[in-house]
Amino acid sequence: MVGEETMDRSADLMAEYVEVSKNPARKRVIIDTDPGIDDMMAIFMAFEAPGIEVIGLTTIFGNVDIDLATKNALHLCEMTGHPEIPVAEGPSEPLKRVKPRIAYFVHGSDGLGNTFQANPKGQKSSKSAADFLLEKVAEFPGEVTVVALGPLTNIALAIQKDPNFVKNIGQLVVLGGAFNASGNVNPAAEANIFGDPEAADLVFTSGMDTLVIGISLTTQVIFNDQDLSEIRDSGGKYGKYIYDCCRFYHDFHLESDHFDGIFLHDPTCMAALLDPSLFTYRKGAVRVETEGLCVGYTLLDMGLKNSWVGKNHWTGVPLIDVGMTVDADGVRSLVKKLLCSP
């Protein structure tokens, strides 16, 4: 009798072990976003990824102004079936610059391809974006990953308010920079870094565990009309919505870049969180130009010299990880799989 009970209990424990193994603890993620069509796709990916628990969205100007960024973030949470997810609003302007650059010409006047979605029912958090970030990384020290898809103003404000943010955050994954590529605002600068260069330089030199995916990689990952039609016709819950939003985005790329497709900027950054093996990286010090002709330029010390003679602006700066190569087909497959989710 005892032997049978022991065997039964062992079987129960094994079943529990198998179930836990199938469902490992999910990574807590906050998405800092300026939605934005490609932000929309990255947000959908995060909510569909089995290893991710989205615990909040923080909003920032960039693709749209701050009011519309917050409205769109609330709407997208409702679209995913998670209206309970808190959305905390950031400032309407960069740290030091008076007027933000808003990219309506890329994403439409509503930020979602001029599809003019219904107003969300939910309300933004009473906390500011920076305070929300500080609260969550203090609540779960070392366990929260922030995925930053817009200008880095909110992250910089959190650091300024409480330097402990740097050690409490688990990881920061950033879409930004024009490493080894021409910029997309001007030849020197990528849009997110150009949007608040002072914030970006503060964040990149803060010492937090940071991974940056620049447009030298994201412009290698594209969807063409066939890909978008496949998503539309997949039967997935987001398929037609994504297709409709992307028509405006597609037309912008065709006119601006003479390119018959769309770049998957934010989805590629989200893919770096979900499957880092799709990328290779180089560790080094990164500084951002904040004055003159090349404002927003990101320059990585590649570490090719053993030591510099004398000091420079990269000397002693904490190192971060910068994406160097991407498995573009692998990222496309991952993005498509999540966006076609039933």
C-alpha cells in the first residue's frame, strides 16, 4: 500500500514538473512606446509571445504627439484583450529641446495609418511614465526588462529622479541609432535618438545593462505586399487590422525610399528580446552627439585599440551591447508567426 502511494505521488510530482517545464516563469516587460504602426506590430508580438508578461506601457512623443501616443497605447491594450494593463504617460517634449519631431508623415495623422480607430474606453495611469518605471523596477529588482521603441526621454527622467533605477532594472532593449548605416532623419541620425539626443547619451552612458538594435539591422528586415497579404489572410485576430494600418506605411516607404515594402524597425527590436540568438553583438562605449551638424549621431567605440593616448569622451564610459548582424529571415519568420496568432 505504501509503495503504491509513493509511486502515485512520484507520478504526480513528475506531472507537475513537466507542466512547470512547459510553462517557465515569464519575463516581466514594460514597453516604452510612441505608437506608431511598427510599434503596434511590436506590441502585438509581445502580448502573443508565451515567455513575456507585459506589465505596463509607458508613452512618449515621436511617431505621434504624447496625447495620441497614450490614446493609441490604450487602444492597443484593448485590441489585445488586456485593457487592464496600465498605460503611463511621459512628457510632451525632450529633455532640453523645445519642440519634438513628430512623424505623422510616416504613420498618418492618427498614428495608425489613418484607419481612425474608435476611442479607447480605458484611462491612463495617474502616475507619470518615469514614476511608473521607477515603481516597477523597485518592486521587481533585476527582473524587469524595458523595451524602448521611441526617444529615450522617459528612461533618462527615471535615471535623473532615482539613480537606483540603473541597478534595479534588469535590462534595457533599445530601438535606436544608425550604427554602420546612414540615418533616417538625415545622413547622421536615426529618428529615436534624434528625438532626444541628450536623453540617449545619458542612458547609454549610465551603466545599465543595455542592448541597442540600430537601423543598420532593422532595414534588413522587411515585409513586402505578399507578406502583408499573408498576414491579412491568415485568419489571425490581428491580420486585417495590421494590413489596413500598413497601407499608409507602405506608401510612405515607396515615396520616401523608392522601396516597395515596409521596414520592420520595432518588430526587429522586439525580436532581439524574444530570441537574442538571431543577432550578433559587439560590446563597447557609445556616445551621442548633442551639438552641431551631426546631432543625434551614435558612435560606438569598436574597441580596436588596446588603449587611447590621453582621455576622450569614450574613456571610462560603461559598455553596452550593440547589434552587429541579424538573421533577417529568422526575424521575419518570428514576427509573422506572432502576428498571425489565432
